[in-house]
Amino acid sequence: MKIVDVRLTGLSGGTVEGGWAKELTPEDDVHTVVEVITDTGLVGVGSTFTSSALVAASAKLLKPLLLGERADEPARVSEKLRQHMFWQGRGGSVEHAISGIDIALWDLFGKSANQPVARLLGGLYRNKIKPYGSLLFAEVDPLREKLQQAVARGFKAIKLGWKPFGRRDAKTDEELVRTARETVGPDVELMVDAGGSEAFWPHGYKWAIRTAHMLAKYDVTWFEEALPPDDFAGFAELRRHSPVPIATGEVLTRRQSFWPLFDQKCVDVVQPDCTKCGGLTEAWRIAWMAYEHNVQWVPHGWNTAIGLAADIHLACAMPVAKYVEFLTPSPYMDELIKTPFRPDADGLLTLPDKPGLGIELNPEAMKRFGGG
């Protein structure tokens, strides 16, 4: 089974807000579906959190190395791409494109072997995993409504992030967190994401440690991206003194970029995004590094149902895993595949048991959103 082509579809028309200073619109193209096509007719599906223009440019570089390769050896093939790109784009958007290809190759491997990806990643430690509904902060009244809707959709853990939190004053920050806790009650887990990877993040360690102490009063599960993503020394200091667990890692690419987080004891929770960090292959390696360092691994997943499927498979194949991120509501989560993921009565997602990722693209949705 040989690779004969790669098909890219940029998604637009259903893009949700990002919380960034230059806010996203529904028409913005920031997610790309990657399909790897084989000479047998089998097609593998992947996804990357990157615009189709960047993925297309990267794919032009990668195709000569990819076409004609075996389609059932994802780890070797994606590493071949990575090694040959050191001089063209070490990490960054080229690695994002490799990520989408790698996920699609794992889907193909599973389909050709008639096995779910989780089993091929080493075996199943579980077949259910808890999703946390991932939302953006808002002003008090709309925030309360957002939270009520998320709880009604079955989420028993919710993460809130980005503006206005951390963008106004400490009083506002606490009012938002207090509103969240009062709205969802004591039995729904709450996580807080400051969004320190936003352009020109203004806060440092002093703000972060004061905020961490405030969050502890509301039983927050972790404090995410309190500092700019490259401030490893700051994260290490924050982790030592914070009363709540500290999380980061979503913007890093390649497993080597994560080594300092473990070596310098920067995090309690590490958050690689398999649609950016190098695909399932790299995310699997990073997750095992986290396990060996007794750091909790939680996949970042502000993306599509394809990325969520990949995260569920990896979470079920790791000895210790507690959560996957579930962007909600989002058309790319809720409409892109024929059988959308939904929390069950216990607030859990079930691992698809069909071969590969176990999902099937919805042709109508792909046509509607595939204008990127």
C-alpha cells in the first residue's frame, strides 16, 4: 500500500472565536483537513491547526519525500519528513503539516490492519475518557449562560480561557472565576487558561502567583499558560510556589522542544497538541516522557473532531490519562464527522472501536466548510 497523493481542505464558515487580540471570524481559515490517498483506494484522515495556505506550502516541500512511501508505517515516514526538513522549517508550520499527515497515516495503518489506532499505539488501558468542555471567558451574564449550556451538553469538567481574564484587572478576574464556580457548582471541575501565548502578553511571575492563589480559593484544577510559552524559568518558579497545578505546552512543536519542561520541572500538566506538535507519533512520545517524569499529560485540542478522535485514541493507549479537550460548541466538532462525539450520562467519551480513528467525514459538512 503506497501513498499516491495528499488532499488538503481548509475549513471556513464555522470558525469559532479564538480570544485573541485580533479576533477570528467564522470565515477565517485556521484548520486544515489532511487526507492521505493510497494506491489501494484507502484514504487516511488527519487534521492540523494551521491555515490551508501554510499547509499547502509545506506539503509542496514534503510531497517528494512522501509520495511512493508505505502508508502503514506512520512513525518511520513522519520521522523521515521531519529529519529532511531541518533546513527548511524545523518545527513551526512545516511540523504542523507533518502532524496532519502523521495522523492520517495512523488512520491508514489502523484501516489496513483492521484495528483501532489505540491498539496499534500499544494497547487499551481504558475505552472511555473524560472530556472537558473548552470555552472562552466572557462578561458575567454571557459567561453564566455559556456555562449553563455546557453543563446541559453533559460536560462535567469545563475550561475557561483568554479575554477578558488577565486583560483588565484582578477584581474582574476573580469576579469571572467566582461566577463560574457559582454557576456550575462544586461537582463540575473548572480549569483556567490565561492565554499567555497571545501576542505581547504583559504579565510575569508576580501576576501569575497572585492569580494562582486566587484560583485556589475556587478549587481550580489547573492554571494554564499563565506566562509566555518560552518562559521556562518562570514556569519552573511558578510551579514550585503555586497552590494549583501549572499547565502549558500547546504551542511547542517536536518532542525535543518539550524536554526542558521536564528537565527543569516546569509543569504539573503538559499539553502537546497532536495537530501541531508532530502528530500522534510525537504526541505519543511526549506523553510517555510525561509519564516517566510523573507529569500529567493532557492533550491540547482547540481544533476539529478529527483531532479529538486522535486524542481519544492516545488517551486510551496511555497508562495514566484523565482528560481530553473538547472545543464546544463548534461546527467543526459537531458536524464534520457522521457520528459526532457526545459526553454520555457520566460525562465520558467512548473510544471508537472501528478500524483506524473510527470516524467518517460528513461529505455535506466538508462541502459546506471546505472553502478554505
